[in-house]
Amino acid sequence: MTELPVLLRRVAVVFWLSYIGLVLEITLNTFVWHQEGRQGGIVIWLIRTLPLLVFLPWLIRRNHRSMVWLCFLLIMYFLVAVPNAMSPIGVWINHVEAWLVAILFSSSMMYSRWLQREAAAKQPASGDSYGG
């Protein structure tokens, strides 16, 4: 079995690449590749990215609870990305967004879990058998 620090490093790379990729994809989708019937602008970009960027300070600090909350937020992004990708007027960038959201969700979930295990391994064992 692979050691926990190695797993953490690997999933951290995937997490950060997909997080930055999603913010970049939303930026390009808003300002560069307009879809039919949609309008780009700074307000639209803020509405789409601000929920992701709010978590950034806690994500940098490797707070596992913020990653769990990010997973809940990503469900809403997924609910928007998948119908956009399957739309007949959808473009290839919508497929990229759906994949990035799915990868970010999975990596955030695993990163959070392995951070919890790392924190538990660093704490001295208490004598209680029930974990309290």
C-alpha cells in the first residue's frame, strides 16, 4: 500500500490543477467563447467564480472541512455543467467544464479524507476505546 504522504501529494496536484483549470475554464467561457444567447461580462464572471474563490484561503491552509464544503458547492456546478454539455447548442468547452467539476469533486473528496487521516496519525492515541 502506498504511504499516505505520497497519496496526499498526488491528490493535491490533481486537486489544484482541476481547481485552477475550472476557474480558468469559467473565465474563458465567460469572456472568450460566448455561446449562443449568452452574454459575457464581469458580473457574470463574478457570479460564477466567487463561490469557488471564497474557499481559496482555507484551501491553501489545507483545511479538510473547507474541502468538504467545496464538494457540496461542486454539486451545484455539476448540475449546471452536465445539461450545458449535453445541450444541442453546447460547445466543447462545456464538456471540459463537466469533466473538471467531476475531477475536482473526486480529488477534493479524497484530499479531505486523506488530510483527516494524516491529522489523526499525528495526534497521540488516547486511552479511550470509543474514540472520545
